[in-house]
Amino acid sequence: MALWQEWWVWLVGGVLLGILEVLAPGFFFLGFAVGAVVVGLLLWLGLLGSSFSVLLLCFAIASLVAWLVVRRVVGVRAGQVKIWDRDINDN
């Protein structure tokens, strides 16, 4: 059995991507972290086969959906614009 077929590898990858998200903020890695955890849980429950292409497709779909949800929840709101009224070089 290849390493990418193990459920715990996907969960560890998701945790590592979550840690990377904390170190590099911007909600970029959070979608990938959620996607990896979802694939790991589906493998653990036995709902996914062991085909690499199927696992990769499920990871991509779960990551995209998670990223869209995160952007919708914590992204820039409509009409939310930062207006600078003072420059740091002004005395």
C-alpha cells in the first residue's frame, strides 16, 4: 500500500497545512488544509477507493469548496474599503 493511500498521511498533511496557514496568514492554505482533512476522514471511513486520481480529485474539490466558503465568510465585504486620510510621513 502506497503512503498516499493511508488516511493518517492526509490528516497529518492537513494539520501541517493548517500550521502553515497560521505562519503565513491570508487564508490561502486553509482551504487546502480542510481538503486534506476531508480526504483523510473519507479514507478512514472507507468511503474512498485507493486510486490516486480519485483521491486527488476529491482533495481538489474539497479544497475549492472550503476555500470558497472561507472567502465568503471572512473575505472582504462589499463596500468595505480602507480609506487613508493620513500619511505616516506627514508631520
